[in-house]
Amino acid sequence: MERKKIAIVGVGLIGGSLAIQLHEKKLSSRLIGVDNNPEHAEKAMQLELVDEIMSLDEAIAASDVVVLSIPVDNMVSLLPAVMDKIDRQMVVDLGSTKSLLVDVIKDHPKRGRFCATHPMWGTEYSGPAAAVKGAYENKAVIICNAAQTDPDVLGWVRHMFGKIGMRQLEMDAQAHDLHAAYVSHISHITSFALANTVLQKEKEENAIFELASAGFESTVRLAKSNPAMWVPIFLQNKVNILDVLNEHIEQLKKFRDCIRDDKTGELRTLIEDANKIRRIIK
Amino acid sequence: MERKKIAIVGVGLIGGSLAIQLHEKKLSSRLIGVDNNPEHAEKAMQLELVDEIMSLDEAIAASDVVVLSIPVDNMVSLLPAVMDKIDRQMVVDLGSTKSLLVDVIKDHPKRGRFCATHPMWGTEYSGPAAAVKGAYENKAVIICNAAQTDPDVLGWVRHMFGKIGMRQLEMDAQAHDLHAAYVSHISHITSFALANTVLQKEKEENAIFELASAGFESTVRLAKSNPAMWVPIFLQNKVNILDVLNEHIEQLKKFRDCIRDDKTGELRTLIEDANKIRRIIK
């Protein structure tokens, strides 16, 4: 398939890492960066993530494909404005919530030019300097409400994710938000809360530094994640997140009660139940 | 320093990984395995973690050093019996809790031959097949109540951990158990509870399998850990663990309430507070 002129709106961790892939897999003939943070724009140029920086309007006019990789609150306000400005271009978003976004755009006359996607990859870092080579490969990507996207747009988006080496799944936006709450959003909340717990209780920061094991680092690393990205995700997906978060608090109380009351057998059963995650994760 | 005949009581993940190091760093002239699980004993021989398998009594008689790497409930009952049987041998334990253990042994006539240690390393796997080369290197090890240990024993233990490449810290057993609750034990509880939460709420196991991101795997991987090891740790360290676990539940409720009530600014502050873990972890 012919290479495209591709605008990346938001050249941070997600957009920057995609830009590297678009070039490497020969999907792009030109990469245009758009970023409302001038330092990020400059850094993206310096790291050669993109070929040039333009304003949003210039970038839309100059591109075949517009990729939106910005926080999901900005996404909801920016997508309709972008759709108003395009002609035959394709627009793809990479955000972590989908229901509100597809709802906002559902009656737009150019709805078919838009494809809603969520590549299931990220790290706890952010900004263009956090972009990495080889991201997304062998990970899952969810394409939402595919029937509302024009066949040529869907075809190119599938071609792109296929070349990058992603496993493609389709589901509607509601199902996406439900599953994303379970397998991604809740992990970030538990990690943020664990960091706050330990920072609150462990008055000797030096002790954390000296003693923290690989296990602690593993459970707490997501706590380094960027609030500008995660606050709007939690609020947009609040119904699903509150449901899973309330369940999580109940599960923690079960552990608390078993430990407090020396219920050895029940504590063992709770752990054996948790061990069943082995069936699923590696 | 002269190489020692060393008995490893419990040739699983912890003892087996230490056995590999003892050989590699030329600390042992002979490695004797003791395990009440005949399959583990056989596997330890097959993997050449140890040179031979003996009964506990034979192993004590044949050794200069006895290393105890067994669940902490068994540790508390076995250590006094081992101390009764030794003559000039040294005894070292590698368990994850320390207060009860040093208390149980504090008036033993041979107390000085014992050194209480906790190398801060482990994985979510268990048994001799989980033993890995290069374990413990560049990790911390805590030596507890060192003043109660004979200088020659303490000297050899420090020599051993030094050769393995561990950072050595000394603290009393109470302080150890407090810090261990914060930087190790609580992570395991949050991970077990997260696994149970997701297994409970996400009825489509296939969705977890397909969509689970690196972030989810990172926060949930400790949920694969062995109940035989962790139940007694949680119960022996219950006072500290209940304290930190109650705090953790409160921290999660703060996130829940902010999300429920759309408190954007407060949610952002909670996440920015959590981001301070960056100062400490990498």
C-alpha cells in the first residue's frame, strides 16, 4: 500500500512511539508533528520522531491521515473540530476510553472517516523523550465500532496495525471501556494508591529506597504515570471504574479480616484463588 | 576465607538460588540439601543445586553452616530444634519475618551461633525449578539483631553476602518487620486482591488474556506467589500489615470518592502525590 503523509497530534509517549513505528514499517512518506506544548514539539524534532512541526490546521491540510494521541478530555473536544476540517483524510485516535468519544462523533457527517482505536501499550513515562522503538509489537489493539468507519479507512488502519505487528480485536465502545477498566485502569489506581500508602506510612524514605524489592517496584511503578493522561480516563470511565474499584476494596477487606482474625484456611483459599491468574497471565 | 560445608534446609526458590551463588562465589566446598518434599529433593539433585541430599540430622552433623530457607511458620518451630542439635556450626535463616523468630530463640544457650537475615529478593515462583542464577546480586540484605550473634558467625555471614554482591543493612527485628510490611508484604496483598478482583468482575477470561497490558501484568504478577510461603508471613507480621493495609484501603477510598464526585483537582493532587515515588524508585 502507498505510503501516507501522516500528522501526529500529540507527539508524546504514545504518538511519538507510533511515529517511530510508522517510519520503520514504511507506512509514512512524511511525518508531521502537532503539539500545543512547544518544548515537546521541539524535542520531537530533535529526536527526529517527526520530519516537521506544523499548526493543527496546516497539518490537517497537508496530511492523508491524522492520528490523535492526546489526553482523552482534549480528545473529546478536539475530534469534532478536526472532523469539521477534514476533506477525504482519515482520522485515527489512540485514546484509552471510547464510549464518550464515539458518542460525541456519532452524528458527524464525516463519521466514516474516523476510526476509534486503543493500542494496549504504554509505560509510566510521558512526553516525546519517553517514546521507544519497538513499542506496540505483539500487543493487542482494539478497534471500536468498526461498522461506523468507511471501508477504505478501516482497511488502512488494519494494514497499519498489521505491519506494526499488533493483534487486532474489534468490539463496541461500551465493551471496550468495561474491559479496559479491568485490565488497565484499575491497575493504575491500585498502583497510585499503593505509592500514597507507602509514602504516608513509611516515614523513612531512605528505607524504601534501600529495601524496595523487585516485587515492590513492580506493583508501584505505574504510580509514576502522568496525571494529565489519567485523570480524564478515570472520569470518563467512572461507571466501570467505580464498579471494579469497589470490588477491589471488598477484596482487600477480605484479606484484612482473615489476617486480623487468624483465619489461616480462608487466607490460604484467597491466595489460591488469586493464583488462578496463572491460567491467564503467562 | 576457607570454603564451608553448607546445608540448605529447603531447596526451593530462595534456598536453591542461594545454593547456586554459594557454589559460584566459591563459598562452599560441599552443598547438602534437606527438603521434606521428596520431589523437591530429587529435583534439586537433578538440577545440581546441591551435591547430595541428607536428612536434617545427618546434614547438621556433616556441615559447617546450616542455612534455613523454609516458610516462616516452619522456621519458628524448626530453628530451636536445629539449635539444640548443633555444636560449633553456624545457622543462618533467610525468612521474611524476624520478630517472632528472634524472640523464640533469644534465650537459647547457643543463640550466638545464629544469624537472622532477610535477603530482599524473590520471584512469584517457587520450588527448586524456580531457582535462578545471579539472584540476590545488587539487592539489599537485612541482618537483624547482629549484636546477639557471635563475631565469627557474623563475620562469615557478612563475607558470604559481600561475595554475592548484596548491600548489607543492620536493624533490629521489629524495625525489619515494620519496613518489610511497607516495601514487600503489602505489595503481595494488593496483587493477590487485584487478581481476585479482576477474576471476579471480568467474566470473560479470554478478554483478560487478550487485552492484559504490561501494566496489568506488572501489578498482578505477584498474585502467582505461593500461599505456603505467604500465609505465615502475613500472620506473623499481622500488626504491621494490618496497619499498612488499613491505610491502603483508606487511600483507595480517596480515589473512589474523587472519581465518584468528579473532584478533578483533588484526583490530580492524589496522583501527583503518588508520582513522588519517582524520587525513590529509579
